[in-house]
Amino acid sequence: MAGSNEVNLNECKMVVPLNTWVLISSFKLAYNLLRRPDGTFNRHLAEFLDRKVPANLNPVDGVFSFDVLIDRATGLLCRIYRPATAEEPEPNIVELEKPVVGDVVPVIIFFHGGSFAHSSANSAIYDTLCRRLVGICKAVVVSVNYRRAPENRYPCAYDDGWTAFKWVNSRSWLQSRKDSKVHIYLAGDSSGGNIAHHVAARAVESGIDVLGNILLNPMFGGQERTESEKRLDGKYFVTLRDRDWYWRAFLPEGENRDHPACNPFGPNGRSLEGIKFPKSLVVVAGLDLIQDWQLAYVEGLRKAGKEVKLLYMEQATIGFYLLPNNNHFHTVMDEISEFVSSDC
Amino acid sequence: MKRDHQEISGSGSNPAESSSIKGKLWEEDPDAGGMDDELLAVLGYKVRSSDMADVAQKLEMLEKVMGTAQEDGISQLGDTVHFNPSDLSGWVQNLLIEFNGSTTTPDPNFNDDSEYDLRAIPGVAAYPPVKSDPGLENTRKRAKTESSSSSSSTTTRPVVLIDSQETGVRLVHTLMACAEAVQQDNLKLADALVKHIGLLASSQTGAMRKVATYFAEALARRIYRIFPPDSLDPSYNDKLQMHFYETCPYLKFAHFTANQAILEAFSMANRVHVIDFGLKQGMQWPALMQALALRPGGPPAFRLTGIGPPQPDDTDALQQVGWKLAELAERIGIEFEFRGFVANSLADLEPEMLDIRPPEIEVVAVNAVFELHPLLARPGGIEKVVSSIKAMKPKIVTVVEQEANHNGPVFLDRFTEALHYYSTLFDSLEGSGVAPPSQDLAMSELYLGRQICNVVACEGMDRVERHEPLTQWRTRMETAGFSPVHLGSNAYKQASMLLSLFASGDGYRVEENNGCLMLGWHTRPLIATSAWRLAGTESGSELTQELS
């Protein structure tokens, strides 16, 4: 393992631009400092190191943002991103919840990644990503600051996702003119992708429509060790060991990775056959060690007769969508745009 | 080293797809040079393009060194004190030094020896009433001049909405419309609107109602030109501030974080001198004194110079505080000296009056908690004070200010900013767990209400609540010849822990910002603590060996 370290580093650096490598490597380093072997997490240091940005009513590149505390009891906060309009280039506080203008206005509820433990809605990397989504989808984006593991295990993140979903669905100012309904898409990367799936399932159960799911490198897993996990362990920023740590931190104590939260189509999972599950766009990075689980997820959707488009980005690593300096990034953004606009 | 790096990259087989992009990025761009990488800058990391390969290399080295420690995990490195994570290069460098130094026992220099007993932070009970001796040092000068407000603008307007109720929005809308009418000098309309606000506010509840009421009153004063009386009894304001101190953690945070920086700056000194630009009730100092008393190796001799405004009834408020602190000092075994200075304005201070002793003998800290922004009300005020500070040759200057933009040239903008700011602040008081109508809460609100009144109703020299955001204070300090002293992860951690001790309701958040710490309510920063040293001197409190 020690000898192969050098090979790993070099391989890794072949496939990403230097600044991406520096970014993701420093995250990896920081995250290694935060996870303790006993399963606890150095939350203070995590918050200290995380680069955060405030919301901003002043439009930047045509997008402004503001935060809303939607549940005082749990402190659940969402950051809302809206396109600035020609009529109101400098929105003030009364413009914030002004009704959206348009026959069809997509509203994307976004769940940030971080393996259920890291990051926040106001993390710079996710603020940047959400702003992009506004632009490419001509959408309102609602980024959910869900409670994180290990302090808050399953099902807290899903509950927060559901609370945010209901809140969004009940905002009259988010309704599209066409049918006076909120046109909701669920999106997320890593653990956020996992949350998006589960919130969609719950929405469907409650009879509320979700127009589509966008899962970027979604975090799924299972007890079995798959081929991709063995082959790619430690090679591209991520180790199996850290994946295991995060699942142990999120899942209820005593549960293993075949828990349906982790493995929705696994031995304890449930088929979606006969259920009106939304169409999905699933992006899988070819150098992500958990890809076999992501591909199994896609297969699970297909087998249940659900519409799913798989984007397999062969030479992509985790986090490729954080910086717009590679072709995978642009390809995926185009696909997301297409996925959302095809309903408009 | 860089050459090796490029050889490795060149010889690899690149997937056809992205090779053109990668190739370009891997070459050293001769123009990039001293510029920060733009893409990383957006994400909060400042790395010069020309340093990128070097940072990468250091990361690789760390990876190799840490690889062998993987079995035990490297989370013990989490005890290391981290500084300024935005400076990736510095951060990685420090970790390398730390890791090479020792693997299991953290270097004692970076232990929490600046940590002190959080219980030392006093409540009201700290000060039983005490008799005092008269004897003041007096400087009375009053200079009336007009001033123009500073006009540099920030680019962020952060807003956290708490209430999405129908009436809340209408209320805000009306407040804004009224402010706009005032700005346009349409006083008839403004008058009508201000009355309407009263009606709307009465149907609201909680924080929004209170905030609206204060803003409406301030607008009314501005419209009818019934300005608040000039300088109110400062002891009354001090009392209000005490209640504010008790009700919510903002002042405690301010004192705590400033004290962290001061303690670190004092760490090797035998004689120390704190110059407090606004002594008030001296709430900041017992905790510092306790910490100094507990210092391994024994406490330094502690001298405190407290500055305060003249009292209308001629009582020597400063000496009273001095006496209480002297009593404390005796109890805990610290050599203590106190001097009070009365001044209408900090700009009236001359450093020669303060009996500054040479730096080899005594280490000086200058402390300004919410004391600098009023100086912006008179031309030359801040410049004079900053140059006075420099003449005091401090090892450290601690500055705490409201993180708000209440000093722009346009009234409506100031109004809007203040509305957001105080709404958030009032909301945090609602959530602070203080049971319904308490004396403390009401007084705290009054304390804030007076600030609102000043921001909205006053102008010229009377408008002293000229809050400006950290970015502007930074520019000002750096231009004046100060360099930042970074507050690190230990200060951050303890400030966070302080919050959970004192604040019920966990909406309070500490954020690190380029070496400064900010306390906010949820995602909205509300106050910021920064620390400074004279450029060209060493602070002695940081890992980085950087000397300007």
C-alpha cells in the first residue's frame, strides 16, 4: 500500500487539472483530520476550515440569493437563488418573495454533498454550484441546509429534506402560471443525491409530483465489496475506509450498509414498480470507487420501469463539477439544462 | 522540483477528450505569475497560480508522510492550531511543519495555553457596589465640525428572512416606502406612511413588531426633526449595555475573542499594559485577569488604562471600575495598576498622556470594542486615533465592530441595511431563550433601539453609529500600517463552546474570515473581531514565520 502511494498520486494528477487536484486534495486532507477513529467528528475544526459565503441580495452574474429560516425548531435554513430581472436589477427585501414570472418556472431543490457529514448550504463550493444551476436552467434554486451526521443520524437529513420540500411546494410565489403549481426538481451531489432519491420517494408516496431527479455522483453503498470499490480504493482521492466511516456515522447504530437508506434496491430495499417515480438523470464518474452502486441504482430504476438517463463520465473523478475547467463539467451542465428545459 | 513535476505530467497518457484543456493548465502560464487562481478564489481559496505546483507538491509530501500514520488516523493533528484556511499554501505548509515535528504529542507552543476558564466570564454578580475615591484625569475639549461619511461600498447584502407572513412583508414594504419618501423629501407622504406603519406593526408579533416600532419612531423623529437629545447620560447607556451583555452573547464573544488575541500577544511578557478605549463597566477584564493569574510561570504585572466619557453628575465612573478590578486583582494575586482618562472623543487623546513605557519593559495592547466607528462622524477623527495607536507602540490591537454597512452616503441604502441588520439581531434575541418580557430583554432592545434611532434619525456629527463592514476596517488598518494577526482554530473552538454555554437556542454561528472571527445569527454575520500588529513587527503568536 505504501509503495503504491506514489503511483496513486501520479495517476490521480493525470486526469484532473492542477488546481482541481489541489482543491480536492486539500479537502481530502482536511477531512482526514476531522474523522476520528471512534466515530466522532471534529465539528469545530470542520466549521473553521469550511469556506463559507453569505447570501447576497446584490445580483452577481444575474443571480441573487437570500436565506430563509423555514423551521425555527430545528433551525432548518434554506438558501434561495433567483435570477435578477431586467425590471428589478437591484432587488430589495420586498422583492424577495415576489411571484416568479413565467408559464413554467422550474424550482430545483438542491441537497449539497459532503457524505452526510461535511459542508453546508452556505459553503462556497455549493453556493457557486447553485448559482450556476440558476443560470443554466433558468430556475429558482433552493439549497437545503440539512442536519448532518454524526450528530444527526438517519433520518434527520431526509426529514429536513422533506420539510424543505413541503415548504417549497406550499409557496404561492413559486407557482408557475401555467397550472398554479410549483414545478419541482430534486437535485444533489454525493449524499445530496442520496437525499434527493429518498425525498422523491416520499413525495410520490404523498401524492405530490416531482418533475425530475438530478443525481450527481450520488452516494449509495452496500455490504458487499464491489469490483469498482476494490479496483479504485485509494486511487482517486477516496478510500473505502472513509466511505465506511461516513455510513457508520449516518446510519442508525448497529445497522449495516444494506440498510435501505444506503442501498435502496438492495436486500432490504423496495422496488419502485408501479410507483410514479420521477424521471432521473444520474451522473456517474468513471473514477469514482462507488460507481458499481450507482450503476446498480440506475439498473434498479430501469428494472422498475422508471425513466432514467445515465451519464457515465469515463475519466471523471469525484468533484469534477466544482470547477468549470474540464469537459465533463460542461457536458453535464448541458445535460442538466436539457433535462429541466424539456418540460418547459 | 517544478521541472520534475512537469516531466511526470508530460509523460503520462492523456485521454484525448480533455488533453487540450489539461495541457494548457499544466504549463506554467508566464502571465499568471503573481495573480491568484481565479477559480479557487471563487471557492474561498487564495493561491497564486505560480504557487500552485508548489502547493501540490506539499500536499503530496503530506500525503506520503501521513500515509504511514493512517492506521492510527491522523485526527490528533486536529489538535494543531490552524490559521487562515483561505491561505492554502500557508495552511499546508504549517501542517507539514507540524507533522514533521511530532506525530503524537502536539507541540506545547500550540497547546491551548491561551485557553482560560470560561466560567470566569462574569455576570452582573461580578460587581458588588463599592465606594470610590475622587480624583480624575481630565481632558475636556469639544470640537464641532461637519463631516462627510465614508463612501466605499461593499458588494454583499446578506439577508436572513425569518418571517414570511403576509403582514410582515407589507410592514417592511411600508417602512421602505416611508424611508424612500423621506429620502425624496416628500414629508407629507412620509408622515402618512409612518402612521400606517404604526397600525401595521400593532398587528404583528415578536421581533418584527419591535423592530418596526423602533424604525418607525426613528423615521418619525427624522420627519418631524425631533432629534434624540445630544449626548445622553453615558451611565444610562452603560446600564443598557449591561443588560444587553446579559441577554445575548455578542458582547461576551467580543470580549472573549479580543482577550484570546491579547493573551497570546502577552504570552512572554512580564509587564503588560492594556489600553481600553471604552472602559464602561470593565466587563472584559476580569476574565483576562483570571487567565493571566493562571498562566504557567505566574502572572505578569497588569496595568489597565481605561478611557471613558465625562459623567454629567461628575462621578468618577472610571475610578469606580478601577477599584473593583483592583479588588479582584488582589484576590487573585496580580500586581495591578489602573488609570482612568476622561475624554469626549478618542480623537482628543494624546498618547503622551498615557505614560507609555518602553516595549522592552512593558507590552502594550490597545482594545477597541465598538469604539472606532463613532470616530467616522468627524473628519480626521479616525486618522488621528489610528496614528495615536501607532504612537502607543502596541504589540496587539484588538478591534471589534458591527458587521454592517450603515455608513453609506445614501440614506435609503443605510436604512435598508439597518433594517436587515437589526431585524436579524432582534430575532436572535427572541430566540435567545430568555423567558417572555424580562427586564434584561426589554433593556437590551432599548439599547439596540437607540442605535437604530441614531442610524436613521441623526446626521452629521450626531450620527455616531457609523458601522462599517470588516472589509473596510481591514483596508483602513492595512493602509495605516498594520498587519493582521490571525485568530486561529483554538480561538474559534472556544468561542463556539462559549456560545453553547451561554446562549440557549443554537442559531448563533462563529465564522472564520481571513484570520478574523465573526459571530452571526444563522448565516448572517453580525459582529467581527480582528487583531492587528504594527507592520514590520513580529506578533510572536503565529506558527507562520512570515515577516513583512
